[in-house]
Amino acid sequence: MFRRVKAFDQAAPANYVAGLGRGAIGFTTRSDIGPARPDDPVDMLGAMGRGRGTAPPPMPPGGLMMGGMPIGMPGGGRGSGTAGVGGFGRETDESGDRGDYSETNYDEFSGYTGAGLFNDTPYDQDDAEADDIYAKIDERMDSKRKRRREMKQLEDIKKARRERPKISDQFADLKTTLSTVSDAEWEAIPDIGDHSLRYKQQRRAEIYTPVPDSLLDARAQTTNTVVGTDTPSGLASTVGGMTSSFTGLAEARGAVLSLKLDKMSDSISGQTVVDPKGYLTDLNSLKITSDAEVGDIKKARLLMRSVTLTNPKHAPGWIAAARLEEVAGKLVQARSIIASGCEACPTNEDVWLEAARLQTPENAKKILATAVRHVPTSTKVWLAAAKLEGSDEATKLVLRRALEFIPGAVAIWKAVIELEDADGARLMLGRAVECVPESVDMWLALARLETYDHAKRTLNRARTTIPTDPTIWIAAAKLEEANGKGANVDKIIQAALRSLSRNDVVIDRNTWLQEAEACELAGAPLTCAALVRQTLNLGVEDEDRKRTWMDDAETFTARSAFATAKAIYAHALETFPAKKSIWLRAVALEKQINTPDSKAHAMALLVASIAACPHCELLWLMAAKEAWLQGSVEDARSILRKAFSANPNSEEIWLAAVKLEWENNEIARARALLAKARSVAPTARVWMKSVLLERETARGEAEEDLLKSGMANYKTFDKLYMMAGQFYEDHEQWEAARQAYRDGIAACPKSVPLWRLSSRLEEKLQGATKARSVLEVARLRNPKNDLLWLEAIRLEGRHANVKGQENLLAKALQDCPDSGLLLAASIDMAPRTQKKRVSLEALKKKDNDPSVCLSVAKLFWHERKITKARKWLERTVQLNPDFGDGWATYYAFELKDGNESQRSSVLERCVQAEPRHGELWCAISKQTAYRKKPTRELLKLVVASLPVLQQDA
């Protein structure tokens, strides 16, 4: 028979670990073992009082971690007697210790509190002496830098209070005033209430439940909608019986439509009286009144009724009640209410005017006739009654009747004078100035209608009557100027300032300058100038006069008040005659006016300027040029001779004299002047002009001699080397040309034009390889130069090396990312499908460069976007008016896609700008054959050479 083995009654096998077969792992928690202890069982036991070196007790089967305890160790558990290892209580252990060995009572230095390292040691005299010594040391160390530390702490406290002051400090000044608050004021302070969060949290969101359809239907059956019609004729009617629904607006319009169609029956067979064009307008004029609006009107009606009953003498209440009924479409009730208001407030003019407004014109006349009996001194009532009259005679009768009651009403005087002719107005004004002597407008109007002598007497009477008004004095000055007595204008203005000062009138500088501008607009320039002269100094410090006056002149120039600006410049020149900047501004203003008189004034200013500033070369040159432009060559020569006397060594004056003779085909005189200049005032520019003169007259030997001597004397002037190379190229002396460029590059390695000319010569003689090497050396000598990169790119393009061209362009944009020339070239070279993208990238980098804007304009032109192309061309010439290529492309664009006025406008603006730069422009203008061509002809020559037109052809 099988007998069951009792496994739990037997001892565990050797090396048995409970749960190991099913993967269990023993673990403990901090609450089981207390604070961290040494892993050595000997140390652990030593900590429990057995001492280091005592052998550990034997372990039970299963080990310590599986719940077993060493033999001889007090049992630990969760009962009351677990004060040992893993225990939670504070029961007394074998040694009688009831200490707290929890983690919160553990200190790293002294162990458990109450069981410290020296707690069992007696405190003797030596310990007390040691503590005193240490205390004194601490006190001594603390006394060092005590004052500095206290000052720093005080400063930190003050800084913290400044940055973050206390609430009590912020309201300290307000607390001092609380002592003046009375008991009644304290009692009147309202209670703030309880707004704490706990009440807010108690509020719950409302719960909305869908309404059944039966309730909506019942509501629709019991609710009515008021529908009103507001037609353009001003009539209003009400249609009732319409029930509101979701389509109430459409139903209301349908009802009104049926009503109107019933009224508009045909008076003649086959002819309708409905206006088909105004039909939709009439429908739009319908006014739908909702239930809410009706309720608001009822509430407002009750409120207005309360106002008029409680205070019937309050006129605004009657007016508001009448307007409420008018808004509600009940005009009859509105008229009735305002009539009651007229009876309650018969002396209020606003009530009568409102009653007249609500009535028809005929009834309004009757109402206003009644009103003037109750308020005969109301100007508004009389003017409203006059407006209702149908003829001027009837209107004059009403206004004259009004003047019998209120002779001092200025508005009525003005209204009746406007209806009179000149003689009648003069008589009425004569009476008006007697009735209303304080009206300046009446005095001035009377003076304008009088003759000169009578006007003077009238203005003198006005000045005596109203001594504080400056407009009377200004009118007197205008009167003198209009009658040819300009000498009296300054005297009158001076007397005006003295009189106004005596009467304590504040004379404001800006106000008087505005009066000067008004005089200019009225055609009185002498009065304008007199006002400027007498008031320009008011309130301006001496050191600020020039700056302030120039700002004033620019302000008036911007507002096209040229006479006022001229007067300011004239006064400034009287005060500062040696300031050349003021002379230049005054001359520029005359040129801006651009009339025959202004040209004469400009010449007079320039003659006066060279007398005041004899050492200013620019003024001499401008004077000579102005005389030459006006066709007086002798005057120009005379001016330049005087300029030689004042500035004997001036290069600019010598060259101006040469240009004068050169432009007038006086070649011998020009050559003689240049020879004298080379001896008296030798400069590189004088040598260059001498070479140009000889080149134009085709004197090759003289040109070569001048070039050689010039290069010898001015070795760093690159233009002489360029001219020498061009001279030898024209004569096919290739080696000499090459040597000239090489010498120039050696002397002027930073001259980019010399490198470009040298590369082009090498390209012509030896091909692209040699030219490419020259440009590479040039880029090494002149890094980050966009002109050299552009020349290399075009070199590859001329030889159909598209890949090399693209590579060079990419490197160039990396080296010079903000170059407008390279960005424009990238737009021009991009494939058609990528031009827009490239142009956008270029504009992001450089949207204010004329070359980029020109390329964008050409892109729009090719795409036939005419408006955008014109806009970008306009932007190009505005950014740089000296850019000749932009003007040429703009004019070519208008020739092809613009009208005659646009072409002439661009042409005139180009002539006025006188461009001097641009690659294509300089290529044409610097040719000897075209050197003397005017800007108008040069523009047409450049247009003819544009690549755009050549491609179209």
C-alpha cells in the first residue's frame, strides 16, 4: 500500500533555496532592514553589540535572505517585539535599549541621536575650556570684515526693496491720507463680497437638453412677425397676420410683393407701371422688424412717455420720443408727439425745428411762422424759414425781417448779402459793420467792394474798432500791393507788429509764415516776402537760424510755395552772404521753378554769389555754364576770366574754359588754354583733356607725344595707359598696345578697366586661353571684384562655353553674393523655365540695385506683362537716374509698347537727368564721333544698339 511522504515534516536538503526552481528571488525593503548597514555579517553583528571578531551565529536553512534569522538573534517580525533588525516597534531589547533607530533619526557623523559617539563621556573642565577657546576663535573670525559685510547686507536689502518693494511701502503715502477719512466715508465703503475659489467651483455649467419638435411647432403657431415696408418714396405700411418660421424673411418679402403688385395695376391695357430696373432696389429697401426690435421699441416708448410726463418742459425728451416713432415707421404719431412738445416748450427752438423737419414743406412754413412768434431771436429758426422759400426775393424778405429782430446775427447778414448784387451788397455791408462791428469778415468784404480810397478808410476804421486782429493789417498790405504801392507794404507789416505787441497779442512765427503762404496763393508776393522778413527771426536762437531757415524753405518748397521759399532764401542770404550752401539752394530753387523769369533770377543770383564767395569754384562754373546755356558766350568768357583772377591755379576753371571754347569749335583757343594750363596748373586731367582734343582733331603725333609725356609724369593715372593702348590698337600696333597695358597694370594693379582691356586685346590676338589667364591673374590681384568675374563670364559666353560660363557664375556668386551686376547676369543667363526663380532669389538679396531691377523688367517685357515691366523700369530709373542703360531700355520699351505721351515723357526726363554711366551708354557716348552729341541723340543711338531690339529684328 502506498504511503504518502510528509515533505514538510522533514529537514530541507543541503544547499536548498526556497523558490529557486520557479525563478523566485529573495528581496528585502528598507523598512525591513532599517538604514544602510555593512554587507559583512561580522560588521552587522558588531553593530548590534556583539563586537567585531565575534563569530556569526549559524544560519538557518534557506539563508538570511529567505526569512531565516541567525541562531541566537532576537526574532524579528511585524509584532510588538520587533525592535531588532527589521523591527518596527520601540520595545526594549535584551540590553534594555529603547532608542529610535529609524532612518530619520540617523546622522552620518554621530550616528543615531541619543546614542551618539560621546554621549556616555562625562563633560569635565577641560571640555568647557576647549569650548571657550573655540567660541573666542569663532568670535574673532566673525569680527573680521564685519563692517564691510554689514554694509553689503544693507546694500543688498536696499536693492531688493527697490526692485521688489513691499506692498506696505508702495501704499505708505496713501496710508497717511487715511487719517482724513471721516466715519461716514468709512461706513460708505462697500463690502467686497466673497469671491473665493470654493464658490466658483460650486458653479456648474448649465446643461442644455434638445427641445422636442412639438414645442418648436407650438411656438411657431403662437408667435407673430411684424413686417414693415420702407419704400424709397418715404411711405411705410404694416402687414400683419404673418406667422414666423424658418423661412420668415422670404414669406415677408412675398407678402409685401403681393401687396405692391395689387397696388400697381395696369392703368392702360398692355402697359405696366412696375419699374423693372428699380424693382430689386425696392425689394432691398424692405425693412423686416423682428420680435426683439418690436420689444425694444415698446420699452423705449414707455421710457419716453415717462420722460415727457414727469418733465414736460424738457425739450430733448419730446424730440427723442418723436424720433422714436419716426424710426418705428409711425410718422403721424411722431408729428402728434412733437406738436405736443411745441405746446409744452414754446420757447425752445430745437422743438420747432424738429416739428418743421417732420412736416411737409407747406406745413413746415406754417410751423416756422408760428415759431418766430414764440422765439423771434432764434437765428436757426429764421434761417430754416428762409430756406423753405421758393424765390430769392421771398428769401430776402424773410431774412430782412429777421434782421429787424436780431440785427447782430452775423449768419443772417451773410445769408442776405449773398443774395444781393454788388451795389446792394455794398449797402448791406455798410449797415452790417455798424450792427456787428466786431465781425472782421464784414469789414474785409466791404473793403473788397470799395474803391482804393474808400477801402483804406474802411480798413482804418476796422483797425481802430478791432485792434487785435492781424488779418486787417494783412488786408491793408495786400491793398497797397494791388494798387502798385509796394514800398508801403513793409511799413504796414512793421506797424502791424508794433500795434499787436502793444495790445498784448501773441505773435506766433508759424502762424505768420502760414499767412505768408496764403498771401502767395492770393497773388500778393510782396506782402508774402514782407511777412517772411519781419517774422522769420521770431523765437529763433542765433546759432539755430541757418538750420531752421533752411528747414522752413525746404518745407515750403515741398508744398510748392515757391515765393515763400524764395523770400526765406533772400532773407537768409542777407544775413549769411558768405554761405555758399545757401546760394546753391537758392539757385537750385530757381532752376526747379523753370520759367523764363526764374532763369533770369538764377543768373542774377549766380552773379551775386560769385561776388560774395569769390573763392568758390563751383559758383564760378555754374555762372559760366548758365551764361553759356542762355546763349551768351562772351558773358561766359568774361565770367571765366574773372574766375582765373580769383582762382589762378584751379583745375576745374581751366577745364571749364577749355570746354567752353571746345564746344564752340574754337579748337585753337582750346589748345592754347590747355597748353597754358599744363604749364600753370599741370594735372593728370589736364593732360587727359589735351590728349582727347588731339584725338578728336586727328593729330596722331601730337596725341602720342602727349601720352608719352603724360605717362612719364603721372605714372599712377590709369586713364593715360588706357588711352595709350587704345591709340595703338586703332593704329594696329599690337605690341605697343600690349606693352602700354602691361605698363599700366604694373603701375596701377588695382585698375580693373586696365585688366579688362588687356584681356580683350589678348583674346583678339591669341584667343580665349591667354585672355582667361589674364583675368585669373587679375582676380588674384583684385579679389572679390564683380567686374572681373563678369568679364570672365562673358569671355566664356563669347566662345560658346556654356558649361564654363555657368561654373564661373556660380563661383562668382559665392565670391560676391551681393553684387547687383552678377545677380542681373544670373537672371539674363538662366533658362527660360528658371528665370522667375532666379529673379526672386536675386530680388531677395538685392532689391534696390538698378541692374537687378532692369533684368526683372526685361523678363516681364519678354513675357508681355506690360504693366509690370513699366513699373520695374520706372523703379530702375528712380533708383539711379544716372544709369543710362536703364533710360535706354525704358525708352525702347515705350517705343514698342507705349503711346506718344509716354515716349515723350521718358525722353524729356532722360534729357533732364543727363545720365553719364552704364555699360552700353558709355560704349556709345565715349566714341569720338558721338562725343558732342546731346543727350537726346545719344539716347536714340543707345536704343538702336540694344540687344533686345536686335533680337526682335
